[in-house]
Amino acid sequence: MKKKWILTFILVSVFIAGGCSENKTKPLDRTQEQEVNKEESDIVKDIHTETIAQVDEKNSENLLVEKEMEQIKNITIPDSLEGFQEQSAGVFTLDIPFEEETKQVWGEFGLGDYEDELTSKLEAFTSETKDPTDMLKALHYYLGSNAFNRSISEIKDFGVSWYEPYLPEPEDMQNEVVEKASLPSEVYILLDASGSMYGKVQGMQKMAIAKKAASRFASTVGNEKEISLVVYGHTGSNQEKDKQLSCSKIEDVYPLQKFNPEAFSDAVNKVQAKGWTPLASAIDFVHKKTKTSSNNVTLYIISDGIETCGGDPVATAKAFANQHSNGAVNIIGFDVDAESENQLKAVASAGNGEYISANTIEELDNSITNKWVPSFQEIMSKSNSLLKHWGQMNDAMRDREKLASNFYYAATNERSRFISAMQIMRTENMITPETYDVLLQAVDEKWNLSAQLKNELSTDNREKTEAERQQIIQKVEDWTKRMNEIRNSQ
């Protein structure tokens, strides 16, 4: 029985082995062989394509890192006021609004929605270099503030439209009755605040000069008649994207009333040169406001350029003059080119007004003040009128501090971003604790420098504006002394 079982096992084993051997050695037909070859070829091709893509991606990343490394190494860390002004905005901070970048936010560290991408870039950068100076430059390259140039320029250009009384000569006083009779019942001062007024004449911003001239004009005329200050071009910017906004905004920042030095000063000092030039719309704005007025309405426009919003200021001025037969559209062309002067002359002519050319600060000043003579009683009150400066000084101190603080807050917010990025590098072991301490010291040195420069900017501006005020005081004192000598000699 045992032998029979062994024989059966041997026969079954031989049968199975023979079947397996047959299946293993059986050749594939041609179609099957082609399919197998194709599958093998596709697999090799996919592996080859994937490898090339990975290599290309890696090469591209390496080129990008190398390019950024080169740009980063060329960065200069600001160590002076000029250095701050020349600093370029960071890659991730270029589009932060100025108001946001200069906001006072204490202790709120953190980054925007670019944190993950920034972390990846810092990781790639720190794998190439461990030099703290290069890392500090990298922080500037990615996270540097975009607000330094503007904030510094604004405090440097800040000026005060000090009240300055008109000081008539004796020959002007002889025509007092005639001049008073010719004063209009309502005076509208139209102030061009387009972007071109941000330019400079004789080292001073044109907007600041025009503000001062408008204030002197208002202080003289407003003692006898009602005045209004209308501004245009003061919203948006002179970029195409802001054209509609800038061209549509006309505003009477000082509504028609008697002259109030504090209120007028506050209104005019808030105006900033920004946008386009809707001259026609500005004239039409006054035209619509005065349609039902039976008073003698006169416009005085201070502008440095032509219409840029597509309007027809000549036609608008003509319509205004037709409505107000005793009124006029007078234009003072301040530092204008030939093309602008031709258009502004045509506008004044159509408005039955006068075009006055002013290419210097003195010409602009004289073009206004020489047209209007104050009453005789005002001559004795010139020195007392300078008491109005005290209110202006308080307002100037407040506005100056705000502008200077914009620069410091921009530096503070930049510092908070730097520290947030440094904390990420330390947490992710991209840098050592010692390197972190070196970077923190360098970041704080820049921040402390900004505080020092902020105070210097504020002090320099205060001294500059105070010197201008003292010049006015001296002029009034000299005039008063001379008028008293003339009276005593009569």
C-alpha cells in the first residue's frame, strides 16, 4: 500500500512539472509580442520624460535662485536719509497701500498670504549662504518697505501758508475807493491740485507756493466780500486707472463765506497735488452753484496746465460769462508751457476775464495781491493780524508730526515683518540662534536710525517754516516803521 501511494505521488508531480514547463516555454504569437514591446517602450518613455521634466524644473529653480541671489547681493542697506529714500520696495510688499504701510500698529508681528512662498524662498536662499549680511539683504529684497520715499518727500515738502497781510504802498491807497468799488460780491478761488503741481519752482513745490498765494488773496478779499475755495485734481492719482475718479471730483473745501483764517488755513493745507486736470468741470461746478445768484461773481483760477479730462474749458467759461455779465473767469498761469498758456488765455478771454502769467514765486504773489487793495483801516492792524499765526503754528505742529510719523511707522512695520521672517528661519533651523541675534541687532539699528531721522526731519521742517514766518513778521515790521515815518513827515 505504501509503495502504491509513493508511485501515485511521483506520477502527479511529473504531470504538474510537465504542464508548467509547457506553459513557460510556449512562444508568444506576433500580436502578443508587439503589445508587450509597446508596453515596455511606453514605460521607458514615461520614465525618460518624467526625468527630463524634473531636471528642467530643477534647473529653472536653480536659475531663479541664482538670479535672486545676484540681485540680493547688490542691495545696499540704508544708513542715511538718502539711503532710505532710495530703498526699493520688497518683492512681497510692493503693492501694500501707503496708508496701510504707515499705520501705527504696535507689536502685531506677522506676514501676509505670501508666508508659505516666502518660507520656501528663504529656505532656498539660506541653503546657498549663511552670511548674516546677505540674509539681511534678503529680508530687504523680499520684505522692504515701499513707503520711505513718499513719506520722506512729504515731510520735506510740507509747508505752512502763513497768514501774510497785504501791505499797500501810499500810491495804492489813493485808488482805495475805486478798487473797493470794483471788488466782486462773490469770489471763487479755483486751485489746481493736479499731479503736475507736485513739481517745483525755485526749489519749492508749486502746490505749496500756490496755497500760500491763495491764502494771501483770500485774507485780503475776504475782509470785504465772501470767498470760496474750490479744488480739483486732488483725488486719485495721475495714472490712467484713476482718471475717472480724479476727473469727476470737484470740491468746495471752503464754502462761500467771509474769510476765517483758521478755517481757511485748515482747508487749504489739507489739499495735496495728485491727479488729472478737470478745468472745464471746475468752472462748470461754480457755474451751477451760482446760477440763481444775482451778485457779481468772479473766478480766480490758479493753474499750471491745460485740461486733461476731455472737457472744453473755453465753452464752459463762455457759458459762465453769459450767465454772469458782470463776472469774469480770471486765470493765473503758474509756470506753464506755451501750449498751456495758449489754452488758458483762450479760457480767460471766453470768460471775459484776464490771463496773468506768473513764472516765479514773486510774480505769482504780485499777480494776486496787486489786484486788490485793503481798506485804509487795515493798515493800522497789520501787526495785530499776525496773532493768527499762533493757531496756524498749532495746526502745523500737528500736521508735521503726522507726516514725520508716517516715515517712522513705515520703518516699524518693516521691522515687524523682518522679525517674523527671522522667527520662521530660526524655527525651521535655517539659521542658528547666534545668526538670529546678529540679524536682530542689525534690524534694530536700522529701526533706531529711522527714529533719529524722523526727529531730524521734523526739526528741519519746523525751522524752515519758522524762518518763513519770521520773514513775514520782518516785512510787516519794516512796512509799519516806514508808514509811520511817512505819516510823521506829513
